[in-house]
Amino acid sequence: MATPQTPSPSVTNGEASDKSDAGSTPVKPGPGDLVEVNVYGVPELATKARVSNDGDLYLPLIDYVHLGGLSLEEAQKLLEKRLSMTVAS
């Protein structure tokens, strides 16, 4: 029996990446930043959303996720966890 594949989102933030110089502190999504979320193997879940002034990001399947203060890597892990909980339900 095949095991369902856990979604693994790829989070990119082109606007925030322009704000950081090489060797500086990690890039963090901030208010107004556009975040693109792609889930490997599930193109229907690809979406783009803006971070709110409160640091929240709304994604249709998982509702609001607070990204304020997180690095892009931390945000990706959080979104991966929330998406995997949704798929497992």
C-alpha cells in the first residue's frame, strides 16, 4: 500500500530577500511582504499571500499563521507542519 506523501512547502520571499546583504542577519518576512508557497507534488496548493501588519499570513487550507519574527527557514518549517496536520486529518 502506498504511503501518502507529506506536503513540503517551499516558501520564498523575493521582496524580503532584497532587504538583506550577504552575511547579515537572517531574512524575516515582514508586513506587506509577498510570500509564495508551493507544495511539492500538489500544484493546486500553490498560492501567494501578503504578510499582514500584525505578521500574519492567511492561507486557505490552514487559516492564519503568525510569521512575525520568524526567519524564512522557520516560517517554512511552521507552514510544513501546519500543512501536514491538515493532510493527515
